[in-house]
Amino acid sequence: MLDTAVIGGRKTITVIVPREDVSMDFCLSHEEEILRKTVEDFVRERLIPLEPQFEDAPDIFEGSRWKSRARLSRDPVVLRYIDIMENLEKQAEAQGLWHLDVPREYGGMQVSNVAMLAVTEELEKSAIPFEFGNHVSNILYNCKGEQIDKFLWPCIRGEKTSAFGLTEPASGADPSMLQTTAVPDGDHFIINGIKMFPTFADVADFVQLFARLPNTKGREGVTCFLIETGTPGYRVTRSIETIAGSEPCELVFEDCRVPHSQVLGEVGNGWALNQAWLGARRFQVGIRAHGMAQRVLRIVGQLLGADSAEASKFVEGIGHFLGELDALRTLSYFGAWKADQQMDVRSEAANVKLFGTELLHKIVDFALEIAGPAGLRTSHVLARYFRHARARRIIEGPSEIQRHIIQRALFREGVAGLELP
Amino acid sequence: MEFRLSEEEKLIQSTAAQFVKNELLTREGDYLRQRELFLPAGDPPRRELDPQVRETLINIAQHLGLWTLELPESGAEPIGYLARVLVHREFGRTILPFEPACAPALLAKTDFPKGLAAGKLSLALGFDQIDKTGALDGINTRYRPGAAGFTISNSEITIYHPSADLFLLPAREQGTHRIGLFLIQKNSDGISLEDEVDLTNDARMVRLKLRNCEVPESALLGYEYEAGEILAAEQLRIAARCLGIGMRCLADSIEHARTRETFGRTLAQRQAIQWMLADLSVNLRSCTWLTLEAASRADQSLPFFDAAALAKKRAATMAFGAADIAIQIHGGYGVCKEFPFEGFYREARMLRLLYGREAELNRAMGQTFLKMGLKR
């Protein structure tokens, strides 16, 4: 049984109340099933009929990116797509499918991680990049006092977007090497440093910036600041094209003065925040890779449908990947369930990120073998997935870091983490 | 969703775990030890569990309710698929060849449950050609109605348990091609067991030859669904055993890597070793949930044959990989018969071949997809 409790004033967590003796069960609860069914209907009735229109949509209509970048566009084609998306938002809101993962105290539905996964699994059955709610960086729920009205609420309402500034030119996979400094000066901090690759920083309203206090190293002294675009001393110097079509930015901070009131969480306590941000979306990453890979296999099915000679060459590969996708799905749900129980899920998150992104990459590669050179046309949907999938094995922690996290847990706890809960 | 075991499931699991720890693992060293200082000339003898030890173990297992899991003593509830997976997973953690007796629930209405439960009788599956393919359409043994029941016509079937007294085998009715599932006694007319040979996994196989074998009407225990269910149950048993093999290989490899030093550092500090184990653990975790999910579906009377086949395929491949890694990390010790890993390696190679080989299962899943699209 799940229940909710308010702890520490604002932070709402899910706790377990004593339950009856229930067997292990892989089905959704009654309420979760109703939600899943509602989403399934929405996808079938509202999204899938739109798919033909989206076949030639520009690259920015992938994931939730359209909300940040496309909205600034003056291109009539882009504007037409935005119209469609905003119309969908209205329909979803009317059906109560909005703010699903926002806590109740902020007017959201606060559904469990498991339910959120079931929702995403249904959404992923369509190629339309639609989500129920605005993207809110999960660490922003640590906002206090006036930060709430200034940063959190506008993000929930979709009026503001944020960027995430952690990676630096010389610190990527190991963020504890970050060099950006925050020197206290009265009731301000003075920030100096360079940040690499925050996506959407060029269009975001503020950045969640990680910097370290003087004379600290490693995880100590890391502090998170909320810094608005346009603050003197903070410049977005350029955006950088990538294989995946996203355009992350380079940020420069030169004697940028930020008031104490814009520290997110506690001074010196930023390390936990960056870990929370990285961990939170991993199970969604798994189910998204699952959905995307299923769409890739559907294209493979269409390519092979009329050609039995070709089909016989690749049919075993398809069967293999279908089984691997089932494995990814079960790993994702287990991780989400464990997160709902407030258990340590660092290793499970790494499992899902590693297995999911590597599998998606292999399936896209396999699909290209079948499609042949034509599949690499820039506008071909497989070529898009090909470019996207390569980047996923790096972004939010490369596969090697995930293996490192997994082995660290193995040598710390032995096989205890693989015994049944 | 609930990934936690219920109190009852935990009790069954811990009973099995305690039995494996106290009775089996304590005897594993003796079982693995070479009998003589120097091996006699010629082929080394096949390893076998001492018959007296086996008898002792059967007694304890019966006492703990870990023997004929699907045929409990009268009155008691049979334990479900999920609980059986938990039990077999524990037994898989040792190379000692001792497992709960196979006695499917559909034998309840026959004369044999008592003998099976007492350990006096044993049962083998005679699933003909499909012991490789895992697909019922490969059955080619034929039966027809006879004078006092049925006649099973000429056929040769491979059996992996030559000392069995009872054989459960599917056959097709002449003309209708309907599948029937038969229970045949060893001493029936028209039956002989021939060509017994050793297998590389310390087991034996034998050819069961049927020549117009007459069986009574009561020997027909079920039809296609029942045959499919026996097959899926066997796939789940194999998958569960493979999970146990994976757990043991992983746990021992971690322990060895922590203490073994090369060139001034422990193996645990070497990335080549860390990554092998990390990848294995991801694979093992996904196999665990696939197997448990398939078993849970079976308990809830949801379709589970495909899920069981997938669980078996992935778990057997995983177990083979786990044994391979354990051998590599243990080095010279890994290939010694005094350690369990080479035995797991030989066993897992066999399990990969039984009831659905990878290529076949992949092909079947791929063909279904091309015909019907994605499930769900």
C-alpha cells in the first residue's frame, strides 16, 4: 500500500504503510490501471491520427524540446506544429491528464514512479513528442521562500524553463572535478567559471548552476545557484551543434554576483542535488529507449513485410531484440518500484541507463542494416534515431560510468542487491 | 505492482535456502573432491552423488516440504509457480546434483503420487524432438485408440533421466493430429531403454524405444494445453536453476576478486574484472525479473508460455556466461573440478540446448512479430 506524508514542511514523500500479505505481483494497481487506460485511449484517439502530419516535422519536435526552442521560432511550419501541440495540451488538461508527476501541494497528481512509467510506456506507442505536463527539473522542489514563486511555480505552469549547468570543459563524467568557484562576499557570492553543454541555456529563463566554495575539492563545498538569464557577469557565449540535433551551449561566468537567497538547498550541499537530478529520470530513460526501440522495430516490420527473402535473413535478430526489450522493461519497472519504496536505487538507475541506451543503439544499428543506404537519408526517421541513439550513450553519464556505479555496489554489498526484496 | 515477496513466499524461499546451505553446500566439497591421488588410466569416472547421501537428503527434503513440490501431501495446498521458481533458484546455487523431484500436478489423479513423494519412484519427461526446439509442433510420435486404451506406435525418444520409472510423453493421434499427453510405466509392454551414454554434464541419456506400446485409457492425462504447460513449467525450472547458478558464480567471483592480488593490486581494482561482473549483474537482474514475472503470470492464470520460453532462453545464456566469467576470474582454479565453476559451465551449456535453443526461440518470436506486430 502506498500513502503520502508531508515531511519537513514541503518535501512530500511516499511511504509504506503496513500491508496485508500480498504475493509478488507484476500488474498495475486498480488506480494505476485506470490511468494507464485513459492514456492509452488518449494516444489512440488523439496522437496516433496525427502521426502522418509529423512525419516531416523538423528535428526540434523530438522529446520536450519543442517547448523551449520551437516557441521562439518565426518559421510558419514550426508555428503550425506548435499550434497542434498546444491544442493537444488543452485536450489533455480537459481530461485531467496534466501535471502527473507534480506533487499534490503544487496542484499536481503526484503519481508514483511506476504509474509514471506506465504512462510513458503508453505515450511512447506514438511518435508524437507529447508529454502530460511541463518539464520541471526535480531538484527545483527544494526551492524555499520567494524562490518558489520566482522559479518553481513558473516552471510548473510552463512560463519559464531552466537549464542545468554542471559539466565543464575539464569535468564531464566526473563532476566532482568541477572548477567553477563561488566566493562569498557579504550576502552575495561571486561566481567565476565556464560551463559546457547545458541544453537550452540560450532560451532558458535561468540556469541551475553548480559551483564550489573556495578551498574545497571533490564533492565538498559544491553549491547550487539559481541564476537568471541576463544577470550581469553571466553570458551564454555560443550554442554547439551535435550529432543528435540538440544544441547545447557554452556558459561563461565572470565575477557574476548572485545573492545568498538564490542558493538552492543548503550552501555546500549541492552534490546531493546534482546526484538527485541525475538519478531521477533514469527509469524514464529506460522506458523511453524501450518505446523508441519498439517504433524502430515497427519500421523494420514494414520494411520486411512484403519481402520474405529479406525477412528470413533478419527474423532471428528481431526475435532476439524483442526479448531484450522485455528485459529492459522489467528492469525499468523494478527500478521505478524500488524508487517508490524510497530505497537506494543508484545501482538500478545505472542498470537501466546502461542496458537501455546500449540496447537502443544496437537495435537502431540493426534496423539500418535492413533499411540499407536509404535509411541514412538525413530526413529518414531511422537516420534520426541513429543520430539520437549515439548521443544517449554519453549524455547523463556514459556507459562506462554506469558500469563503474554498478561494480562499486557489487564490491560494496556483494550480491545482496541482487537478492529478492 | 509489488516486487517484494509475501511472508509465505519468503518462508518457502528461506526454507530452501537453509536446506541448500546446511545440507547441500556442506557436502559439495566432498562431492567435488577427487577420489584418488592419481586418476586411474582411461576416462575419469563420471561424478555421482553417493546413493546413501542421496537417501539422507531426500528424507530431509521431504520433511521440509521441498520434495514433490507440485504434489503436496493430501490436504495441503500445492505451491505455485512463483514459489517453485524461488525453490529451484536456491538449489541452483550448488553443483551438487540434487533437486526436488519432478512430479507435475496432473499426476494427482493417478496411482503414483505416493511413490513419487516417498522417493520410491521417479519421473522423466519424454518430450521427443521438442526437447531441443521447445515447440509442440515438432511432436511426431503417433497414437491411436486400441483394444483397452491406446496404442503408441513405433518411436524413439531421448530421455535424460535413465533410471526413471515413469515417463510423461506427448504424442499425436493418427488422423486427427490431436496432441495427447501420456504417462507410461517403465515395465509396460512394447517399451525398452537402450543405448545409455554419458553426457558431458555428469548426466546420462538413453533412448526410450516404443514398439506398439499398449497403454490403458487412464494413461492419457491431458491434451495440447497440458503438454504446453509441462513444457513451460520445465522452462521455468531451468530458468530458475540458471538464476541460482548466476548468483553463485557472481558471489564467488566477487569474493575471489576482493582477495586475489596480481602485480600489487587486487583483481577487484582492475577494470577488466569490474566490467565483466557489472555486465553480468545487469544480465542476471533482468533474467531474475523476467523469470519471476513469467511465474507470477502463471499463478494468476494469465498466458505465460512465451514469457517462460524467453526467461529460459535468457537465463540459460546468462548462466553459461556467468560460469565462463567465474572460470576466468578464478584462473587455474576455475578449470579444476574441485571448484564448482567448470561443472556449472558444462551444465549450463546443456541447459541452453534444452526446450528451446536460442536461434529457434528468436526465430519464433521474430516470425510472430512480422505476422502480428507488437504484442499488447
